[in-house]
Amino acid sequence: MLVKQAQGTEANPWGTAPCGPLITATYRRGVLRAKVTLSDLTCRSARIDSMEALKPGMLVWITLPGIEARPAIVDWTSGFTAGLRFEAPLHPAVLDAILDGRIGSVH
């Protein structure tokens, strides 16, 4: 089951290479909207490569394939890479569907 594999990656991945599939998501902060590469997806967190240097504590919105935009807090940053913590965790079945590619494209 993919959720069991993904749950083990919730620790802060400072300096480690992204793991799991790379997912194209939509990122929004204020009026800025852009596509981002998302990795290390778990029920509670994700890593993104963004177009701007974010700061810990910032609120951003992430739209994952096939689901509505979700608020997330920036936990850590390293250049243009940021670790996000979702305000409300993803349901494990939704996480599995995203990781398996069973949920549609980005809105």
C-alpha cells in the first residue's frame, strides 16, 4: 500500500533528494499562480520547487490533481525548495489515488 511507504517520509528532508513520484500541482500565494513540481507527498506534508524563495510561516495554497486547493504552511526552505505542512491532512485513500495516478489532472 502506498500510504505506508509515504508515511515514513514525514520528517524534514533537509538536503535529501526528493522521493516518490514527481507531481505537477498548482501553487498560489496572493495573486501569484504557477505550476510547481511537488514531491515527498504524505498525508500531512509535501515538498515543492517554486518560482520564488518562500519563508517559513507563509500560507500558500496547493491544488493537487483532481482535488480542490488546500492551504499549507511553509515549514522550511532551502533556496527555491520548500517543505509544506497541510492545514488539514489528506485522507489516506486520496493520497493513494494521487500517488497511483488514479485522480485526474490539475484544475
